[in-house]
Amino acid sequence: MSILPLEQEIEYPTSDGQPMAESPEHLKVMIDCISGLEIRYAGAPDVWVGGNFFFYYEKGNPKARVSPDVMVAKGVARRQRPNFRLWEERPPSLVVEVTSRKTRRKDEEVKKPLYEQVGVEEYVLFDPLGEYLRPSLQGFRRSWGGYQPIPLEADGSLLSRTTGLRFKREGQRLRMVDVLTGEPILWPEEEKAARQAAEARLLVLEARLAEETAARLAAEARAAAAEARTAETAARLAEATAAWQVLKGRADGFDERILALEKALRQ
């Protein structure tokens, strides 16, 4: 009689030691998507974005796993995970596989039916090197219980309803665009450049503010000095006026005595 191991005794590995991507081009697309989606959902506590991790879909069976290149899961806690266990979470909303001739069979014949079976809402394939997939960007959406191809737009772009993003090929990279605003989701180097430009503008504005503040303080200091000089002049004028009045009073008294003396001499 065999004894099944307890659930807490089953180990679900987090890595198999395999390379993250087929080529630098594939890796760049993965990083573009993961970083862009993380920025898009940075304020959402119930959306988790991940990539190149183990996705376990059968409880108690560590071999029942795949490794999505990019994944978005909604309705789950935003936290660090060593792996994604379907029975503890909810089915992902979106999976993107950056495919190649080497991974073609696995992406089309293994992962696609598996994602369809476990309830992944949308599945997107992108072949950055154009090795086999025609067109090189394709997608599938659950409808009537199974996957149906997502129709491409006239420019070859693909609409993801689960994210509200439009995926579009740009060279060997995959651009994501916000459907509502039309704004592109920046790639990591673009995000860095935009942040540096914003920081530079902030420094310019801070320097201008400091300059204007210094000029205002200098003007206020000059105004205060002018007011002080005016007050000093007024005080001196008042002092001189008082002294003149004293002298004038003395002169008037002296004139009266002279007149009295002249009158007495005439008598």
C-alpha cells in the first residue's frame, strides 16, 4: 500500500536552472512587457504581474507546471510569490509567450491547450525574430468555452480586452498602448529617460524658484533699507524743525527786548 505525501511535504521548485529566454531579443521583449505591465498596475492591490516563473496547475503534482514568459493575474493579492499555484489563486487573465522556432511546439501544442483548459482568458504569441509565426503577433481569447483567434487591426496590432492595451510590433519589440488614452506604455529605457528629463526640469524649476526668491528677498531688503532711510530723514527733519522753532522763539524774544529798549531810550 503506497502512502501519498502530505501537501505540506510536497516541494514545488522555483527554478530549473534553464536560461530565461532564447535570445537577447526575446529577453528584451519579456522585460519590456513585464516592466510595462508592472507600471500599469502599480496602484492595483489585486493584480499580479510576473514572468519566467513556474506556474503549477495540478495540486500535489510538482511536474504539472509550465513557465509563462509574461503573465497578468487579476483578483489575486499583489505580493511576492516563489511560484504561482493555480489551486491557491485564480486563473490568469493574460499570458504572453515570446516564441521562437525552438519553442514553437511547446507554445502552440502544449501551452495553448493547457492555458485554454485552466481558464486563461487571453493568450498572446509574439515571434520577435519572425522565425515561423505568420503573422508574427497572434492572440486567442476565451469565447463559448474555448479559444477563438483575436482579429488583428489593419495595422497588425492586437487588442487585449483584459488589460485595455493594444499590442503592436515595433521592429523586434512589442509595444503596448493604452486604448483609452492612446498613450504608449514606455519601455524601460524610455521610462528612465522620461524620469531623468522630469528630474532635470524639476532642477531647473527649483533653480528658477531659488533665483526668484533671492531677487524678491533682495528687493524686500532694499525696500526695507529705503524705508529706514526715509524714517531717518523724517526724524532728522523733525529734529531740525524743533531746533528751528526753539531758535525762532529765542529770536522773537530778543526782538521784543530790543524794541522795549528802543522805546525806553526815546522817553
